Amino acid sequence: MKKIVALSVLSFGLLGINQSRADILFSDNFNSYSPGNLVGQGSWAAHSGAGAKPVQVSGGAITLQQSAGSGEDVNHALGATMGAGNTWYYSFDVTASGSSAEVYFAMFLQGTSNFEGKLFVEPFAGSDFTLGISGSASTGPTTWGTGLSFGTDYRVVVAFNYDTKLASLWVNPTSEASPSVSNTGSFQDAATAIAFRQATPTSNSSQIIDNLVVATSFQEALTGVSVPESSSLALILIGGLAGLVALRRKR
């Protein structure tokens, strides 16, 4: 009987840990999808240009084509609404190719045309390209201070603070303290989705996206792994210890 009670105490603790993991809003590694159009799989939807140059999924990743002609823009609902006090993060692996013509290709979305936390491809002297971040503007983002190479995979993290309208960008970070660049937007939208864009820049380019995570904390966005908040974990451990002490006293 004592073993059963002890297991119950431990099970309660594990249940508490699972219930406290609420930081990841959405994640997708695209591995379960059939090759072809992304829209129609995994609840992805088009909010602009539906069916025109459809976003493609292949080999467990999606490809965005920035080229002439109308292109499909896609989004996935997050099941939550950004608001006062919130900072949301999105993160993914990206491999770019083609050209460094300025174009934004990822962002948070409200409705069908309100965007914030925009991630750009940007030119960089002496290198293939770099990335840029904008709070809300569609041109002239704050650029990453280092040149990047076509065909190389980079892990990017983007944050948007609803209260300050500040958008921040990290490239290959190890923690939130890693170097970043920021840009303050001119408005704030109550975003409800993560979105990708296919535009018509002056020169063709493409971006391969994989291992997408949207979260309410930096670490969860970077790693895709939920952990309980320190306060919740402390309460769980205290409760577990109290249960074990009670068991020992009954012996």
C-alpha cells in the first residue's frame, strides 16, 4: 500500500509538471506532410493569393519562393491572442538562396493583412545576404550585423513585445543573452497566427523553413522543449517532499 501511495504522489507531481507546460503555442517540423501544397495540411491556410504559386512542402521542410507574379501567403492559427503584457517568440531553421533583394518573409499575423515582428532577407556588402527585423514597417529593417551565406542553415529567433512594440532578432543564439538586434514598430496588433509570405522582390530568392516553434518564452522557442516555470516547479517539489515526509511518519 505504501508503494502505491508513493507512486500516486510522484504521479501527481508529474501531472503538475505537464499542466504547467503552457509556453509553446505551436510547433511544426513538417515531417508528417505529403509532398506538395502546404495549404490543406496540418491546418495551414492561405490568407492572401490562395493557389497562386502555392507554398510547397518537401522532405520535411517548406519552401518560399520570392519571384515575379502573385504568390500565396500562408498562416497557422496559434489558439491564443497576443495582448498587453505579452512577448511572443517564433523560431525556425532557415536556408536562403538566390538573391539578397530586400523582402520580408515571416511575421506574426492578425486577420489577413496586419503584420508585426517581420523577418527580412537583406543585402550585405561582401556576403551573400543578411537578415533584418522590423516591428511593423515593410521596408528599412534593422539588419543583423554579420554577413550570412547562401545554402547555410541558420537558427533564428524573433520576439515581439506587445507593450513596447519592440521586435528583436537573434541568429544562432545559445540563450536570450546572445547578441541581438531590435526595431520598434509604429503600432501593435493582437496577433493570433504565425505567417509566411511570398512576395515579388527585384530579384528571385527562396527560403527553406524547418523546425518552426512559436512560444511565450525565448528558451521554448529556441529549443522547442517546454519546461515548468520556476515557481510552479518549486510548488511541485514542495508538494512531493511533503507527501514523502507524511509517508515516512506513517511507518
